[in-house]
Amino acid sequence: MRTASNPAPALEQTPRRPCSFPVLFLGCLAALLILTILAIGVGRYAISPATVVRVLLSRFLPIPATWEGQAESVIFTLRLPRILAALLVGSALSLSGAAYQGVFKNPLVAPDMLGVSAGACVGASVGILMNAGGVGIQAGALLGGLAAVLLAIAIPKVIKNQSMMTLVLAGVIISGLMNAILGLLKYLADPETQLASITHWQLGSLATAVWRDVFTMGPPILAAIIILLLMRWRINILSLGENEAKSLGMDIRRARGIIIFCATMLTACAVCTSGTIGWIGLVIPHFGRMMVGPDNRKLIHLTLLPEAAPAVADGQANQCAFFQTLEQGLSPQERAQLDALLRRVTENGRQEYLRLERED
């Protein structure tokens, strides 16, 4: 029996070694490939995974056809374009959500915050009312989403207040306006044909995705993804705040505009391909942060350099040595005057920082 003088030894907690990011990334790619193969084979017409792999490789390698012709038709005509469209839409919404959350410094921001989804619904509804066909409906959705974002960005410029909060409020206003216009279009639509099409498009579906959708929306989605990958470290700097980003020499307005435009393009292309699909852009970035942390270079790709800590410590040591050298040979009265001067400079800097925060 242990007494108070002989307490139980504390259990040593061994720190959990984080998984290497390249290993995690390759593991996710492998899991995605396996799930894609399984998804191609699942359906009313079941196809084994081995047959799916042979059919896919037969387009690149001389593999003898030991499968039915119907299986190849189902894979390349129906299931493969839908799955590729799902991959494009999911990656576009997830990446745009991560970019918006980093730029706006708000973990509850969704890709449709600036009214993209509502504007795309209005554009698609106009295309349905005009009987424009599939291509016309998608073009209307893309133009409607971009128009909504342009209106949301124009409001802060008109009132001459381009702070982050003003942009968010402008997005809420435009979303409400687009939803009101969508309600009017539903009221004007034919209840037997057009209203059902608008409602079905709003629900979001990939059942009608074909190769034309993949080839039309794939290039702009991939281009926007590449630009965001190249600017991933700037999202980290913008997430620190405007004053810190300015002190690091970043052109905040330009970087924020490029990131918002790319994220908006991703959302608009995804919405005009599949309709409105919620929660992906809000939830998936948080799942990513659970695995790799809050760093956007990991979340959107890379890791921080651990060599930065010695550089910071070296800079602090040099600063202390400078002030010690500065005080050498000074009388007590001169040291007091120097301390008062340094305190005044520090207080002025703090007041200026608070003033800039109030203006933002």
C-alpha cells in the first residue's frame, strides 16, 4: 500500500510521432484510387474490381478482351464520367472552402459565402426558363455565379470600405438577393415541367454528368487548383492578419483578389456541373486539419521549416547584445533617459497598432 510520502510514479507519456506528410498524402491517393475502382464496379450491373482494372488498362496496354462488351460500355459511357465529375466537384469545393477559411480567418466560412451558389442557381433557372438545353443551363449557372461575386466585391468599393467584414456582409446581402430572385423565377416557372427541373437542379446530382461536362469544366478547375497550390504560403500569411501581412511586404489586395477569384471559379464550375451540393466545402477542410494541422501549406500541400526557430533565437540574442553594448559607458542619468525613450517608442508603436486595428 502506497503512502503519501511514497506517491505512485507518474506514467511517462511518450510523444506521438506525427505521420510524415508525404506518406499520408500517398496513402490518401492510394485510398482514393481503390475507392474509385470499387465505385466503378458498384451498381445494378455489378463488375468485379479485377475486370474494372483490365478494362481501364486495355485503353493503354494490349490486353485481350475477356469481358463482356456491355461492361466496357457501362464503364466508359456511364460510370467513369460521373466518378471523374465527382472527383472534380469534390476537390473544387474542398479546396475553395480551405482557401476561403484561410483568407477570411473564419473556420465556419463555406465556398458559397459570396453568393456563388445562389447566383449559379439563378443563372441555371434562367436557362431552364429559356429552354436553353444542357450547355445553356451550365453556361447560365457559371455566369450567374460570377455575376454574384462581382456584385459582392463591388459593394465595398461603392461605399469605400474594403475591409474583410464589409466583404462578408456584402456576400450575405447578395446571397439574400439571389435567393429572392430564385423564388420569383420559381413562381413564374411552369409547374408541370420547368419547376420540377429547377428543383431537381437545386438538389444537386451527378446522374446526368457526361464526358462533355468533364472536358468543359475540368480545365478551369485544374487551372484554379494549380494557382491556389502556388499561392498556398500566401494564404498562411493572410491568415495572420492584415497588419502582419503588410509588415511582411505582401500586396494584400492583389493576393486576396487572386485567391478569392480562384476559389470563386472553383465553386462556380462545381455548381454548374452538379448543382448545389452543401457541406463539402465547410466540413472537408476541417477533416484535413485534423490530419495535417492548421498550416495551409500542408492543408493545400507542404510543411513548415523547423529551421526557422534557431533563426528567431539568434535574432533575439543579437538584439539583447545590441542593447547591452548601447548601455555601456552611460551614466545612470543617461541610462534612465534611454529607458524612457525606448518606453516612449514602444508605447507609440502600440498606439499606432491599435489605431490601425480600429480602422480595419
